[in-house]
Amino acid sequence: MKRLTNGRRMSGLSLVELLIGMTLGLIVMAGVATVFTSTGTTNRTNENLARLQESARMAFSIVSRDVRDAGLNDCGRITQVMNVINGAAATPWANWVGGLQGYENGTAVPGLASGAGVGQRADSEDAIRIMKGDASTTVSVVAHNAAGTSFSLSDTTDFTSGDIMVACDFVQATIFQAVAVNNGASTLTHPIGTVLPGNCCTGLGFMAAQVPPNGRGYPYLAASSVMRFDSVVWYVGNNGRADSGGRSLYRQVLRGNALAVEEVLEGVSGMQIQYLVQGAVTYVNAAAVADWSTVLAVRLNLTIDGVAQERAADGSLQRVRRNFTNVVALRNRVS
């Protein structure tokens, strides 16, 4: 009996073939991992850049709105502004110099602390103070008893005793302090009073030099306007969060008759400001501006850092940083 045999022998991978296959597989997997990692890094970078651009848009939108309206009130840009606040020249937020004043890095901002504390100004960066009437709080004057130092207003308001106010018509404007406010009756008074810092004069008429205690009487007629006085300083300060860069865009604002510091936008690490004055063709630093009422435009340069860190080529962790520039023309100063 003849035994049948299978001419084909069972075959498989040799050890060498297996090793080659595994090596090729590892190379492919490494390539996929590299592409995945690179894509993730690129996506994170793009996301950080998008956030930086969004932060720049927000910062410029908020700051530019204040800068554009510097020196304005609901009656427009008035050149005759009478300030009857006690010690106005020595009160930083009430020292009217055309509604705008800049401070070079290293120059102290009166009333604002510099240092490493949270909310304190980073002294290496510029700052800018803006003063104006808050148009969103405007009410019309029904009657003004100049001798009795009282206004009757067209609407109820949320004004309170001690608020710093602006009254204006198309001839002049006056910065004063509300002493007594009756929102139910829509009245407020402006005597010399006992609130701080108080009014130095009862008269609200424009004078080249104040003459306390009477000043010059000036009745604001019907359809004149009364609104809150707005004074704000924009600056870069320390936020106390070193893990996210440690700096933010801050503003110091007037609340009633007191100053308050508010953090506005995280990641703003630098601010440089230059000014264009009447008759000039180039922008200059704050130290070169002799008369702030002649400023026509402001050039803002912001340095913004990404909050999240990224791995650099040398393996170190770094933040994406970009500089952004915006020019703001002051309203009613550029013809």
C-alpha cells in the first residue's frame, strides 16, 4: 500500500522576517505619532494666536472708546470748563487738563500705586488718564436755581450724595460735587456743603481763576444737561497669578468720590503710548507733550502674552507673545 504525502510543506515567517515587519510597523507608528503630536502643537499654537487676537480686539475696543471720548460731555467738546471741586489741581482724578493726560513709564501716576502688589501698576509701562462726562447717565435740566444751588431734573436718577457731576450747555461746562440728592423729586444741590472733597464755590460760571466762596453765578437753562463725571486711568498691573503670566490690563475708576481698581483683561503684559499734537506730523512720548488739550490722536501699542505655555524647540516652556498697535483719533479734535 502506497502512503500519500503532501508535496507542499507548511510554511511561516522566519524570525528575521518577523523582526523586519515589527521594525516597519514601529516606524509607521512613530510617524503617525509624530504627525499627531505636530498637529496638536500646531492646533494649540493657532488657538493661542486666536486668543491673542481676540484679547487685542477686546482691549482696543474698551480703551479706544474712552480715549476717543476724552474731554467730551453730552454737549460736545467744550473749551470753557469750570472745575469747582475743592483742591482740584491737587486731586488727580479731578485735575482737568483737557480731559486727557499721559504718563511715561517710570513716571508716577498721582493717586495710583506702583509696585509688585496685586492691582499695582507695573512701573515699566505707560499709563493714560481720561476724564469726560458719562453720557449714559445724562438727564436734562428742567430748572436751575443758581442762587439756591439746586437743579431740578427731567427724570429720576441713581445719583447719590458725593457723586462728582458735570453740568453743561453749548457755552460752558462745570465739574462739581452733588451734596444732596433727592431722586424721588429729581433734584440735586451743589452748595459748598460738608461732603468731601466738596465744592469751593457756589457759582458754576466759567472763570479764568476760581474766586471762593461765591465764584460767578451762572444759571444752566432748561435743556442743559447734567451727568456723572468719569475719570479713568488705564495701565498694566500685576495680577498675582505668575502661572498665567502675572500681568493684566487694569483701570482705576471713579466711584462716587472714591477711586477703585478693576482688572479688565488678563495677559496684557506691556503698553506703550504715543501722542499726535496739533501742528505735528510725528507721534511723541508723553514727556514731549506740552499742552494736553492739543492732542489729536493717541497711538496704543499693546504686548499680549498667551495665558497657556507651549513647548519650544529647545524643550523649554514659553508663552506666545505678540505686539498690536491701534491709532485712536479724539472725537471733535480732528477736522
